[in-house]
Amino acid sequence: MFGRLAAGVLALLTIAALGGPAEAQQQVQLVTRPGVSQSFWVVEPSEPPVASVVLLVGGNGLVNRLPPVLQRGNFLSRSRDLFAAQGFLVAIPDVPSDQPSGLTGFRGSADHATDLAAVIAWLRQKSPAPVWLIGTSLGTISAANAAARLKTGGPDGLVLTSSIIVPSRREGSVRASVDVSTITLPTLFVHNREDACQLCPFDSIGVLIEGFTHAPRKELLAFSGGDPPKSDPCEALSRHGYLGIEHEVVAGIGRWIKGG
């Protein structure tokens, strides 16, 4: 099936559908730039969506084509059914076809924003509900980059969870990668007070928030605790990835989006 979605979006193809009634999901692939395709997983709520959310994972951005990988790991991908239960139409982008090794060095680019604009356009064709970008860890750079660059065809709101505040040797921070002062969207910041990742110190989150000078509405939701870590402090199965408090965190995000 082919359909024109927006400038630069050339084709639409549903690749696969899987899951039972409790988890109906499909993989979609869009041609977003000449010779480049962007795939993403879609999870639909049981009722008409109150909003759509694009979940931007951290790490190298590889969601993988094998559904079992979606069952574990990154906070956002493993919580996708929780977002659907909140009434959200969920999209989880994988890496585009021209970045097979991952998104390192690509998250702050114009091409990355173009690819996400195509996902947003597809969601708007699917439902008239507002579209929000939700990024976690390195995915916060992707989300903020798209929010800053897409003045037309962009999202309606932004959520940054476990934001990258301190640059690493491989990637910049959110503020080093994106001119966040140009973002004019409602923006929610979510952080665990006990996040032990050296790139995401809770004590410095205020510096990031202050940079969003043109966000019409902004707030910090701070959480504490969780299950004992099962991974490195900067990986998903830790306080950094809200291990054990996913329900609480997703519910807080859902309330804020709906309240907007």
C-alpha cells in the first residue's frame, strides 16, 4: 500500500503484524529520504487514541527487527504496552536504513529530524490526536533535535526522561547538541533522583530546564527508588531506566500529557 504523507515521504509499507489481543502491534516502514527508509513498531490502544507518542530509545537506537528484543531493555520500549493502556497510539522508531550501526553522531542531525517528521505524519494520518515525542537517555537528544528543527509538521509536545546533561566522548549532551531555546513546545522533564549515571546527574537537571526559555509550559517530575539494578548505572535496567517503577513513571507522563 502506498500513500503520500508529507514532503519527502515517498512510500508507506506495512511490513508485519503480530501479537494477540492484549498486544496488537505492527511494523511499518516509510521511505523518508531518497534511498532511505525508516521503520518503526506501532502499538494501538483499545480505544481511539487520546494522543500519539513517539518513543525514542537510548543507546545506539537499535530497536532490532526481532520482536523479542522489544520485551526487555530500554525503559520506553519495554513500557510500550503501559503507554497504550494510557490511551496512547505508540510508535517506536528503529534506526533508518542509512545508519545500520546505530545513531551515534546522527541524533542531532537534520536528516534524523526529517525521518521523525515522517513518523509524525503517519501517526497524524492514523489519528487526529496530538503527537508527542518522548525520549529517554540518548533518545532525549533525538527528541529535542526534532522538536527544535521541525517548525512545521513537528510534534505537539515533548517529554525528556533521564536526559543527557553531561557530554560523553561519543555523544554530546542535549544542550550541546540542540539549541533548546528555540523549542516552543510544552516540555516535561522526568528524572530519577537516584540516577547514578554520570551523564545524567539529578542535581544538574535545573540547568537543562533553564535553557528551555520559550517552552510555554514546562515541569520536572522527579521519582525515587526502584528495583535493585541489574545493569550498569547508565543502562536501562537500573535507576536510570526506572526499573521497577515503570507503571508509576508512565502514569505520571500520561497525566501530564493529558492535562496539557
